[in-house]
Amino acid sequence: MSIGVFGLLLGSILAGEGMVNLNLSSGDYWRGIQFSDSATFQPELGYTVGHWTALAWGSMDLTNENDRAMDFNRTELTLQFDWEWRRLWMTTGFSSQKTYIPQNETTHEWFGGLHFDALLQPAIQIYYDFDKVDGWYGQLGVFPVLPVFQTRRSPGLELSALVGFGSTDFKGHYFRMNPDRQGDMGDGHGGHGGDGHQGDGSGGQGSGDMSHSNANSSSGVMQASLALDYPVKLSKGMLVFGTEMIMYLDDDIRSPMNEQDDRFWLVQVSYRMSF
């Protein structure tokens, strides 16, 4: 019996589908946080069996901006479960995230989301970090395919428009006070130095209490993004050209990597293939 069960399990695994995505990007931004504003290589490997998908992803600096040329800034391992009911797509899962700048830290989160197969393709996703942050981040977006530049090799332009929300704990953990927008910081505030992804919030400049930061004051809208992708089918796989604009909507937050701007532009090209 055990041999038969093992055989069925092995057969199911071997009947799964793999995926590889190789992405070149002009920067690395995550939920409004800047990890790099220079060229990065972001490989992803996935394998799906039934409703289950395992993913491994990373972001590698191609320059020496962070003194980590050809080394990963952050990595992520994900296990998710997807299912469909009528015109509603649902997903839930768990991820382990590790960052190497500014500090070497690991944290974990649960996520769940809904995607409606309707006009504009609306979707909502909620992430809860139950480890280092004990806070949540959510995003609401639309993902329509525009009938522009359609060919036999391309369905047209893929638009994505997202608005991101963060809880008080999320904002307080990942973001620091922006001295360009605040009044008197006093002598004791920690600066931008905490971990942009997993840090403990202690700050890297000064040793004072971060509790006075307005980024810690309340939950709410944090940032928005608008992206356009143009996929082109190849004889094997797909090539995707894209651009994205990211905007801060909360004047109290800034990147822990010392970025002062409110808008960031990304240019990307990626190759995707199933096997």
C-alpha cells in the first residue's frame, strides 16, 4: 500500500509543470521600498502540481551600488494554493523572505487574494507578516489587457494599476522619518539605517527612539504604481518588455535606502518559459 501511495505521489509530481522567468530591471522596488536604483537580475523558478505552486525568486545587483555586485539583495521562497470558482480566482499561501541589505534578516508572512474575471480584471491581495513585523500590507489593483498593438504573437498591452496600503506596524518597521518633510527631528532620532525589509527598526544613524516618526502614526495608503507590459510569444517561451512608475502617496515615508524622490521609473525585459 505504501509503495502504491508513493507511486501515485511521484506520478503527480512528475506530471507537474515548471516555469522559469529571467528578468532584467533598471531597479528593485518592493512595496514602495527601494533596494536598488541600478540594474538588477531577478530570476524566478516555479513548479506547479495541481493547485499547489512552489516558487523561488531573487534580486541580484549587477552593479556595485550596494557593494554587492553579482550578489543577491533579497530572496523569497513561496508555497501557494490556487483555486477557481466560476469567475473568481482565489489564492493563499506562505512565504519566507530574506534580505541582505541594510541588514541580513529573515521574516515570514501569510497572504491571500481574490481576482475577479470581469471588466478591468480587479484584484485584491493581503499580506500579513507574523514574524519580524507583526503587521499587514495590502494592495488593490486592476489588470486589463488593452487591445493595442495586437498581433498573432501578442495579445496587446497589459496594464496594471495598483494602490498599496500598510498597517501602522508595517509602516513603522519598514520606513523611517523623512527629514526633508518633517520639522524638528530632535537629536535622538535614528535615521534611515534599519533594515529595509526585515530590520528591527532601531535605525542606523543616532540611537534615539523612532516612536516620534509620523510614518508610525497610522495605517493608510502608502504608494501606487502603474505598469505597462508588452508580451511577445516566441517559438519557445515569451519575451516581455515593460515599464513601471512607482509613486509615494504618504509624505511621511521614504525608502530606507535614503531615496528622497516621490516617483521612480523602472524599465524591464524578461524571458518566460514553461517546461
